[in-house]
Amino acid sequence: MSASHFPENDPVDAADPLARAHLALSGLSVGDAFGQRYLMTSKHAHYVRNRLLFHCPWTFTDDTVMAVSIVECLATFGRIDQDALARAFARRYAAEPDRGYGAGAATLLEALASGGDWRQLAPKLFDGQGSMGNGSAMRVGPVGAYFADDLDRVVEQARLSAQVTHTHPDAQAGAIATALAAAFAWRSRNASAADRRSGLFSAVLAQTPDGPTKEGLRKADALPFDTPIHQAVATLGNGSWVTCQDTVPLCLWCAAGHLDSYVEALWTVAGAFGDMDTNCAIVGGIVALAVGPAGIPAQWFAWREPLPKFVM
């Protein structure tokens, strides 16, 4: 199936889990390309603070490419098949290695593309600790969308999606937290803004494994939503470490505070700077599930480069 067979601005069939996953992918990919466009200029602070839009092209990064592989896997198997997902990650990396992959991811995916086994390779990263990078969270929004009707499966499948590349427990916690936030955004889309703000962290904290990311989420839960973004960054991080613990809490805080506005959510998290494309991808994938495709500006869809074909 090609991306053109799924009109991104059409209403979503609430009963179709794959349609929900595509909606999350749309929000994630537009957010990724939006954030990447500002990251590409040395004057990004001026443009973001004055909310000046760049015109096309908006190119996406490895965040979107890996999320496409996740949606392919869900479309083919109705679940995360880890071996198939590893093959898809490796295939897409080999085709486009310059999409912004981190050094650890590139090393792993090169080895996978050469026939290596992720079960042996992923645990060896970072001196045997496994990766705790935010790559596990940046791509997982579609998993939360697909399994939104069953939060236990959200946790299970998010963990499976992370393990292929991220064996560190905290990276898996970051994926789980992000997927739970995406599921909550969908499930609460008809609730009041106040209920959604207060409910997101309760839902996420209830099932996120203990560790540094969960501690960051507790801090985010206690942070008023009218806190200036620079103060939020000082408390929660902004992805500059490229780990889940300094990325996911801020992203979920921005998403929770703006579940009624995709545009406001993205401008807010872009103002945190740091790992801008990943931050915007995470927030975009969550908030899209709350606002629906009509909540994402049509012009932003048009400026984002077309999604890759789905070939699994």
C-alpha cells in the first residue's frame, strides 16, 4: 500500500486501528519535518520565537522512516513482529542512511542490514548497557494509536517495538510512556480540555515502569501548564542528551497542555529547542490523535515531503 492510498486529511474510522496508526504517523511525520526545518538553520531561535514558517520542502528524518516501518508491521501482522520490524528498519536504513540516524543506531542498523541478529547486537550497544536513547519513543506513537482500546497491549507492544534497537530498560519505559500518552489522546478526544490535561499523566504514570524517565514524568505532572517553556526545560530537559529521560517528560508535558491544538503544541515544544525534530515528532504523533486530521494544517501536510511507500 502506498501513502497516497491513505488520504491524510480524511476523517478517521474510530473502529479501525490501522487508520488510527496512520493518523499518529501523519501527526508524527509533519511534526518531525516541522522541527527538522528549524533545526537546519542557524537562526532557528529567531524563527521559532517569532513563529515564522518556512515554506517547503519540509524533509523528515529517521524518526518518520522508523515509524513508517512500525505502521507497515502493524498493517501486515496486526502486532509488532520483532524480526520483521528489524528487517524493515535495516532495509530502510540501507536505502537512505543519511536521514539523521544517531551513531549507535547507524552501527546497529548497518550490522542488521548485513545479516546480523538484533537479539545479539542490540544488547551490546554502549558497552553492554543497551541504548537508552529517545529513538525508542520518537517512533512509537502509532503503536499507542493501534492498540488504544487495550492499554495492557499498548505496554506490551511498545516494549516489543523498542527492544529491537533499545534494550536498556529506561528506553523501553520511554517508549511505553509515549505510547500510553498516544492511546490516552485518542481515548479522551471527546473529553474536556481540563480532564485531558489532568488525565494524561495519571494514565501514563499508572503503567510506565520505574526509572529515570518515570521520575521525570512525575516532575512534569507537578509542573503547571502555564510555566514558561525555558523553565520547563530547566526542570525536564529538552532532548539535548538524546535520552528518554530528558526528552519524554517535556514532550508529554507539552502534549498534555495542548491536546486541543496541534499548531500550538508544536510551536510550544519547538521553543524548547534541543532535539527539535524528535521532540516535535513525539508531540505531533500524540496530539494528532486528539485533534484528528482536520486539526493539522493542510498546508503543513503539503509542505512535508510525501511519505515512503508501504512495502512490507
